[in-house]
Amino acid sequence: MDWKSRLFYTSRSRLPITKTNHKYQKVTRMRSIKYLILGLFIGGVLGTAAGVNIGRDQPILSNPFSDQRVSTKMKDTGNQLLRQSGEAIEDAGKALKDSFE
């Protein structure tokens, strides 16, 4: 085996690698790394949007940029609390009234 033919053999497998195959191996590796980084970036963006929706107690695929703020959520929760406490006081008053009759 002369020195030129040794250039086209790998030390691991002794299989011939042509010049074009070796060039395409580098391109394929770079392409796979590029797609890996692109996939991680897109997954990170979608994961962040889903995490924001989960944190706001909204459906996962809803708009994460909607304008429902914490203050409006607190106001709605306060209104529900007042309504429920009023009903509880009325029920307690009726129970007291019935117990004295």
C-alpha cells in the first residue's frame, strides 16, 4: 500500500473513504448540529410560552401575551369571595332565626 492510498483509509475501520464522502460527512455533521441548535431554540421558545400560560392558570395553547393582569384576577377573586361570604352570612342568619322560632 503506497502513501496515497493510506490517505483514504481510516485508522479505525480500514474502509475506504473517498474524498467526496469525507467532505459530505463534515457537511452532514454541521447540518445535524445546526438542526439540533434550531430545535433546542424552538423548543425553548414554545416551552417558555407554555410555562407562562401554566403560571397564569390559562389553557396551555392560549395567547401568553394576553392582557389579564394580576390586579384583574385579584379583583375577580375578591368579588367571588364577597358574594360567597354574603351568602354564608345570610344562611347563618336564617339558621339563627329558625332556631329561635
